[in-house]
Amino acid sequence: MAKKSKSKRREEEPEEEPATVGDDEEEEQAADEGGNDDVSDAGDESPKTKSGRPSKKMSKEELEKNRASRRRSVAKRKGYRLRAVKAGYGNPSAAGGARNVSANILSVAETIRAAKWAPKMVASPAYADIEEFRERTKLSAEPLPPGAAAVIRAGAEGFLRKVIDEAVLRSFEAGRPRVTAATLHSVLRPYASVLRFTFATPQGLVRYAQTKTINTRGTDATAIGFFEDDTDAVRAEAKLLPKQEAIAKEYDSLVAARKAKRAKKA
């Protein structure tokens, strides 16, 4: 019986299939292997990149820090995926609107914090209208039991899901890897006329951007420039600051009195 040639035997032997792992295992492997860069030595000459610039070598401490940072990033993404699946965004039918929801996006504690939020930097401009500052400060001082917060969450949950779906869809269609503040602003803009409080371009944030100096392309400049009407607006806002401080002290004293009264009953 004639012996088979080596080439025939190689053809008959089945090739080994590469082992497949899930997305989480791949990310963990990438996190562990992400720091396998060259470690800098004192006598080594730094290699050149395609652009001709010397590539940066990392020390052992930097490599270990890089690995730890990637592991934390992987763990955070796995946590986000788990919450997304529980919220109904992990199944194929999520894009069609029918979701198997087993958990809320918002917790009751998050709903309470959102409902009771108010500007804390009372010595800085907050809103163009002092009445909005008063209303927000008043709401922040009102007690909100968990039962009432759960009722608020029921309405806020649907609105938040609608905003998230539209913002993610616009970012995906635009080819952006994440939802930006500009995209979210474009989604919320149609609701500005029916919302009780302002959400777009808060005056405090605008003034901060106009006065904060940042380094852009080697030059120091503010994020936003001043316009013609801003000078008069800044003077008018400066007159509101003492009123904001007085309103904040008034409601802080009410909260303190309520806590003292509750402590006496206990």
C-alpha cells in the first residue's frame, strides 16, 4: 500500500478553529494586553513613527496604570450594558419600540435629586429672571416623599426614554460615537416653549464661558465672546445677585427650622 504524500495528509487533517469569546471577554483581554507596549530603557533609542516623530515609550509604572485604567473602563461599560438590558435596550426589538423592561432608568433617589435641584452658587448669575431662581429655590426646600417621587418618575421615565432614543438616533445618523450636548440641545429645543423652567443656555453657564480663559491652539481666549447687548445684561444681572443671596438665606432658614421642629418631635 502506497504511503500518502505529506501534501495529501495536510489536506485531510482538519484545521483548528480559533476560539471565540464574547464581547466582555474580548474587552477584558484587550484591557490586559493593552499595556504590552515597549518599556522605556535608559540606553535605548526611541523608535520613529511614520511621521518621523519619536514614539513615546512607557515605564512599567505607566503600563500598570494604563492596564488598571482600561480594566476600570471595561467594568464600567459592562455595568452600563447590564443596566441597558434591564431597561429594555438590550434586545433586538428595542429599535421597534417594544421592550421587555425589568427596571427603570431613573431611581427614586435620582428623581428626588432632580426635582429638588436648584443653583447653589448664589453669588453668581443663574437666570435672567429672578422669579425662576425663587421658584427653583422654593421647590428645593419642599419635602418630597418617596411615594410622591415615584409618581413623578412615572412621567419622567417616558419623557427621558423619548429624549434618549431621539438623541442616540441623531448621533448615530451623524456618525458620532457619543451623544453630545449640542445633539441633546437640538432634541430638547422643541419643548422649550412648553416647559416651566429654562434648560437651554443658562445665564450662569454663559457668563462663565465668557469670562473663563482657556488655551486653544496655543492662544489664551474665552470660550464665548461678548456681544453688543451683553454689557447691559451683565450690569442688570449684577443687581440680582444680592436678591439671590437673600432668597437662598430665607429658604435655608426655613429648612433649618423644619429640621429643628422634627428633631424635637423625635
